[in-house]
Amino acid sequence: MTSNPSSYTPISCEFHDLLEELATVRKPAPIRYQDDDGALQHRVATIADVFSRNGAEYLSLSSGETLRLDQLVEVNGDKLTDYCAISLNG
């Protein structure tokens, strides 16, 4: 898990909602993310919780792992890059 929350980049609200929905239904999902060294990792796990701590957002997996949301690449077939961050310009 990345330990420097000051460099956290918020994800889009829509992708965050998707993660919360998956946590609610407790269905295992394929998850791709970049680890602390930048290597692409893959898990199939249930999202147990989505939470905030010290200025960053995380999800905990049924495997016991905790991932920062800005490390995610793809969850359940949905790519984070397909979701736009909210623009203050409308």
C-alpha cells in the first residue's frame, strides 16, 4: 500500500460509486492495479470496504490487502481512465 497520502490523486465520483456498489453486493471482481513499484498486479477478490484515511481513499479486499484508489487501473472490466475527474469549469 502506498504510504504517502500527500501525493494522492482523487478518482472520479462515478468510479468511486462503482467501487461502493461492488462492496455492497460482495461479489468477487477482477482488480488490476499498480503496486508501489509501478508493477501491474491482478487479483480476483471481493471489495470489503471503501474508506478514507489521512487525506487518501482506499479499498480493502477480502484477501486482507488494502489498495489506494489512485493505484487502481481496472475493476470488474471498468477502466479508471474511462472515467473523467470532475471539472470545476463545467
